[in-house]
Amino acid sequence: MRVNAMESTRPSPRDGRAKDAVFALNVSGKLVHVSEVPRGKACACCCVACGSRVIAKKGTQTAWHFAHLSTADCQHAAETALHKAVKQVILEGDVVRIPDLAVEARVSIGSHVGHANRCLKGRAVSYVEPRLEVRLGEIVADAVVTTHDRQLIIEVAVEHLVDDE
């Protein structure tokens, strides 16, 4: 599955608040993109967030998206679907791109203060054994993958970033 996150960033023409969901669950429970299913009710899909039936809107006036068949007000459908899609890509993939990381250290011993800055360059890292929803003490990581020398914790952020804890 190839994911283009920009496809889901256009405001919904229906209510101006929610974003359009471009992913849904098919009858087998597999996450599918709107481009992979037939138009309308024939898609036989459900909303990832609330489980309600959706239809594939594949017209010429607006971007293709899934819409609830009922009048359900599911404002988190797009975010939930994109979050789940990224986790599926991690589960099916074997490479993750680690971003640049700025590290700053400050040490005080008596009246002496030491200070250092370092920037670790981002890079692509191969991984194996991807696991989703891994409990690590008080938190649940979206994914944990194993590289050649360590485990990496991956948190998927669509709109709501995790706090420092």
C-alpha cells in the first residue's frame, strides 16, 4: 500500500470541519484506499473509527473520499484511518526514516557549567520484527521495530501529538 498523506488534508465540503477519510475497512477487515474499491455502496466498506457503513465517493467535482452512509457525525474518521494506514505500512515494511535529532546537554558542577550541542543526521534504517500497540510500562507505543543493534519506538502523529511523558 502506498500512502499519500496529503490526500486527506483537504477540508470536507460537507461540514467544513472534519477531514475526508480516504481509507476504510473492507468486508475482510483490511484497510483499503478509496482508489482500490468500486464506487458507491458497492465498495462494501466500514468507517475505521466508528464501524458504520461508508460509501466511496469517486466523482469529478471533489477529491475521492469515503462518506458515511448514515448521518453519523464521525469527526475522527480521517485521522483514525490515516493513523491506522501508517501503522499498516510499518507492519508490512522494512525501512523507516529517522529524522534529524538536535541534542543539547548542560551540566552544572558547583560553579562550573558545561554545555554541548550536537545534531544527529536523519537516515533510513532497515528493521525486522515490527510489532504494533506495544505496552511499555505506563505507555502504549504505536509500533516497536528491531534494527541491527537496537529497538526503535515509533509514535504515529497525524494531528494530535503525544505529550512529553
